[in-house]
Amino acid sequence: MRRWLAVLLLAGLPALAVSATELFDQVNADLSSGPWRARLVGQIASPGGGLQEADLIIKALPAEEMVRIEFQKPDALADNYVVITPEKVYNYLFLTNQVVVYPRARARIEGLGFDLSRMSDLRQLGEKGEVGWGEPEETTLAGRPAWHVVGRAADPDAAGFARVEVWISRKPARLLRSAFYAAGGEVLSDLSWVEFAHVELGRDDLLDFPPDAEWIEKK
Amino acid sequence: MKMKKLLPIAAMVLLASPAAAQSLEFGIWAGGPAFSIGPTVNLEVPLEAWTFDAWLRAYLPNTDEISFGLGARRSFEAGPAGRGELGLKGFIGMDAHYWVEGYGSLVLGKTAFDLKVGNTYNRTPSHFWPLQGETLGTYGRLDAKYRINRQLTLQGYVYLREGGGQAEASLAWREGAQTYTLGAGGVDRASNAYAVLGYRTPYERAVVAAELRLGYVNELRLEYADKLYKAHLLLAYPARAQVGATWNNWALDAEVDGAGYEFYLRYTMPLEGL
């Protein structure tokens, strides 16, 4: 009987409040726990204005500090992919079957109207004072219990966006969706993590290029 | 390092750092029917977005055919969206022959272009020798590709030279990992037509490709590539054969046709940090 009382009591308790920083730490801890594969779909601003469909497959090897991003959409980038290692970035262009290799000095994405690297570290955005994060609020997203966190950029011109919203599943703490908005409320990027799994991946899986590709090494 | 620095879309693509690097290529060329031989040297110096080249080609026993070349090209990188390049190179020989060529390439999203325009004066053209124009006089060649969708790519080229030209168009479509190509081309006039058939497929951990041209042009081109080796073979009629291979920093090419034969062996030595 005592056990049942405890269960009822716990079920009736509201979810314990967490801070945005704690949530982001939990997300990072899960992503760092082993190799994983994810698929992100949604919309992203195009360079000429308007929105274009985005469909990305991400493969990550945390122990090796490697990430591979395969573009399914937008159509203009389809079948291109980027592999990021601690030392180099490999950029594969399908149409010309070329691999362009750069040192990893600076990173940015071209061909899209929004710099996706702004999504890289939600916690860091807060630490640097670029974004003031609100308190996480309980919600549901696609039927899943989730946290909803809203952040506002202190200087939208410098940040490249004015407002950011993220949805994080309760357990495990994983990103479900993130959306960035311009000062006028226009969507800059709205991506949902539709698939996520910890999988077996090795260095060779990420550094896999067509053997007949032309290599161009930039110094 | 924490995963946060890796987070997916975190750091996509970079721009090149300005650190310079160099490579030095040594080659030896030999050809006939009257046997000639000569060393070649190519120094390549990248400097930020620019790359500068210097070539020297000796030629024995006809020393007046010794030639020098200089080149400069600039690349424009746009990460996964594409890239472009503009360049100019020129060669001049002891006997006052010269060859100049300007070129540009652009791949942006679903479209790719590759343009070459040049002029060769008083120099034997060669389809084989990479330091020599393919034709005498002024010439221009435009290659283009357009990706209709993820399965279909339209591709072709137009090549114009003094006294004639060639054009070719083909459609490549993917089925799984295989790519098939079907097209047609013509030389000088539409009646000199030929058909193009192609096939490319992964084979174990390699890629093999075959391309066949039949009609006014008759040739079979085979290619093999794995992580360590690349090789190609061209058999054409009227009788002409080319074979080439690259491995590590080495490359070897050979050609034989009714006019003679040529070999070209070269080694590229990286000189990073010098």
C-alpha cells in the first residue's frame, strides 16, 4: 500500500523545474555519449529570400570529434555533404564529383539564407550574452512530453536572429525542434529532429567519399 | 572536447586559411617516332585563394623546343553550395612558339560550367601532352551540366576550333548506385554524328566506369578507381590508345597512335611548410 501511495504521489507532482542551462547540458551529455545518426527536416531561408525545404542527415562520432552532414534537400545541395574533423573540413560536390579539403580555421555555411552554425551551441549563446533564455515551460510536441524554451537575442543584428525557440524531449533530453526568427517574425530556420539513434559508426564511415572523386586541397 | 562543439549543424564549412603550401612535380617525358626525351618541373604555390604555377619543359635533342610556362588561378569557395575558379596560363618556347589559355569553372547548386579559351601558335598540338594545346590557332570549349533532379543530369559540351568543332550532349540517370549515360554528338557537321553510351558503378570498394562512342567517333574509355589507385584506358579507331594510372604521388601516362608514341611519368613532392 505504501508503494502505491508513493507512485500516486509522484504522478501527481508537477515536473521539477529545470533551468535552460541544465537542459542544454543534458542534451549535450546525451549527444556526447556515443556515435549517433539524426535526420533533420523543415524549412530554412533561401539566399534570395523566402523559404526552402531542408532535409539533412547528420552522423556524428563524438569520440573523434567528427560530424558528417549529408544534404537531401534543398534540391540545389542534394547529395552534397560536408565532413568536419578537428583538423579539416571535407566538402563533397556531387555534380562535379569533387572533394574540396580545407583546414578547419573558420566555418560557415553558404547557399542558405541563414547561418546554421548559430544552432551549434544553445548553451553557449546564453553564456556569451547573445541570447537571454527564458524559463523552460512544459508542453507536448507531436504527443511527446517536452520542454519549450524561448530565447531572445540581445542584439539581433549581431546575432543574425531575434528570437529562438527550442523544444526538448523530457527523457531523454534531446532536441525535437528548433526555430529561429528574424526581428520581423519571419522564419529563418525551423528544423525538426525526426529521427535520432545512437548507432555504430567509425571514422571510415564518416570519411567515405567516391574513390573516383577529384581532390582539391586548399591550404 | 565536448560534443557541443560538434553539434550538428554547428560548424559547417570553412573558408581556407591563408597558410601557404607548395608542391613540386618532377616529370620525365619521352616520345617518338624520332626519339626525344626531356625532364619537366612544375612548382605550385598556393597563396590564400590564389595558386601560382611555374613550368619548365626541357626537350632533347631539340633544345629549341624547350618551353617555360607561368600560370595563376583564383578559386572562389562557397562550401557545399559550390565553388568557382578563374585562371590563366601561358607557355613560350625557345623557337618562339607559344600557347596561352584562359579558363574558368563554376559549380553552383544544380549547374556547372567549365570554359576554356586559348590560342596556340607554331606548336605541334597534342591530345596527350598536358603542357600543350590540343589544336593550332584559337579554340574554345564549354562544358556544362545541369541537374534536373536527383536522378537525372543533362550534360554536354561545345568545342570550337579553327576549321571545325565538336558538340556532344547526353543524359545521365542514376538507379541506386549505378549511373547510365545516353547521348549523341557530332564533329564539324551534323552528319558526322556518333552515339554515346556510359555506365558507372561501384564494385566492391572501387568505382568502375565505361564510356563508348560509336559512329563518326569510335572509342572505348574504361576507368577504375579505389582509395589508392586510379587507372584509365582509351582505345580508339582510327588506331589510338591511351593508358594512365595514378597512385600515391605518382602518375604515369602513355599514348600510341599512327604518328608515334609518348610516355610521361611524374612525381609530386609536397613541400608544405617551406
